[in-house]
Amino acid sequence: MTSLLRPFILATTFVFTLFLSAVFCASGSAQLTTGWKAHDADRPQPNVVTPADKPGGAPSDAVVLFDGTDMSKWRSKDGNDAKWKIVDGAMESVPRSGFVFSREEFGDCQLHVEFASPKKVKGSGQGRGNSGVFLMGEFEVQVLDSFNNRTYPDGSAGAVYGQYPPLVNASRGPGQWQTYDIIFRRPRFDAEGKVSKNAQLTVLHNGILVQNAVLALGPTGWIQHKTYDSIKGKTKGPISLQDHGNPVRYRNIWVRPLVEERQLPATPYDPVKIDLDQEVAAKLVGKYGAHKVEQKNKKLFLLFHGHSPLEMIPHSAAEYGFKKSAGQVTFTMDDQGNPTGIELKLDAARPIKANRQ
Ligand code: MG
């Protein structure tokens, strides 16, 4: 590079970096909303799921696809029984018998799989302990004996095959049992069947994060990934396991279908808002037990136990709420409209009452 060119390239790189920073800052600043008020007591309670007795076991709401005893939950490509064999409580890929597919199909899900590559090391690169776990039958999380076995990074164990190498190589040695815990969000399609949101994968390999919410470019494939057009409108598919000619074993396979969309309130939060009457507001200012009401810049604020001020949004002269929160403040008044006390409902706990001091 000539010395004349160097400052020009540096300056161009600097400007481009500034541009990228601006783009990312702008896109990261969008205001998110849950659709619910904070601490809304009407929000549905989380379902109770009982965890397994031991780490890695199937929780109470999981669909167990393989528990070591039979392969009835699996089929071959043609729909007939799966042709893999059960060996010592594991299902083992029989070379050239084909992929196996779960009979039940899934979209968004959490998947737990345990696998072991053959103890006896044979082959190298992609030829050693190769298999794969496919979500929706389309998106492969690569299974490979990647213990001291160099290959192309986006084809090593824990890779979203051909697209994203794992963040780290978390492989155990040949023959040792390993785990994948996968969180999968299926692709979304618009009314025309065009992809509106790519499939998303998060993968833990032996408890170590190797894929962090990556967006699949399309269904995975060798050399070239496919486009979403090839699975237009598809919302479900089987979990499938690859036969790549190596006797890889699997055990303890369970899956939890995930809720597809967050539940929104039946009626959106839209409180009756009125302008704050400054004279009324001035009367409310004061101490109420351990709490304080302040007026500042033509707004009212509650200092709950001296916490940072919470802006009070007037619903009526005596009733106030907080921005995007279920919290409520109600004043009790005497005949002259002077406050005598306050009632605070800040969350699902019992209301707090305090007299004016
Ligand atoms: Mg594979």
C-alpha cells in the first residue's frame, strides 16, 4: 500500500465505522412494550412445570421421544418403522438405513438430546462421528466427533450446519455422552408465504453456549443453504436425526413445545387521562406516613419510602396511576377537598394506607 493511500483508507474506514454505529444505535433504541402494565395482577400466572429429579431429565410437560426402551415415536422417511437399533438403552444410527424422524411434529420448541460418537475413532473431518439433529426436519445442528478433529468450522459439532460455527468447541472425547439443549423458534411467514422472521436457534453443548439466538439463513444444506421459499408457509416438522454412515448413538430425547406468541391483554391498557389541575395538585403535596407527594414542573410525583419519584398520571382529582404500570394512588378527601390520607396499590400485594401528616 502506498503511503498516500493509507490515510485515505483509514479515514474511509473511520467514517464507515461511524455510519455502522449510527445504524446499530438507531435500531437498538426502539421502545419495546410487553402490552401489559407493570405488575398487572390480571396477567396470566405461569403454568407450573415440575422439573425432573435429576439434571437433564424430562420435565413434567415434555414429550419424551426416546427413553431408552423403544423407538415407537420414530419413523423412517417412508413412514415405516425406524430402522435404527437399540443398543444398551441408546438408539444407534445404522449406516445407510436413512434418517429417523419423530412421528410428532413441532414448531417452536425446547429440545434436549444426548449423543455419543463411536468410541473407536474412525475417519477424519466430516467422516468422523457425523450425524445431526434437525429442527422441523430442516435446520441441522451438526453432530460430529469434533474432539481433536479439524474440519470446516461451520460443519463442526454445535454448528448450525453451513451457516454458523459454534462459539466454542465444547466437545467431549469419542464415546462419551454429550448433551445438546436447543431453543428453536420456527420461521414466520406472511400472508403470501414469504418469510417475515427467520428461524432462530440457541444451542447449549454440554451446558456451554455455542449458538446465541442466531437467525438461520434458510434450511441448512451441504455447500449451499436453501431459501425459505423451499419451505413456504411451513409451521411444523419432525425432529430428525441424520444417518451419515457413522454409528452415532442417542438417548434421553425430550421436547417441550413452546408458546408461539406472548399473551396480550384482552383490552389494551388505555387509562382515562385528564389534565392535571395545578391547584388541586398543590393541595395534594405533602407527607403521608413514610411517603411523600411532590409537585415539580407542573407534574405530581410520589416518593414511595423515599424511592426515586414516580410520576402520577391523573385519572380524576383523587385518583392517579403511573406510566405503563398497574400502580394506583387514591386520595381520601374531606368536605373542603383537602387530602386526609392516601391509599397505594403498587402491585398485587395488599393496599398501603397512610394518613396525611
Ligand atoms: Mg451432519
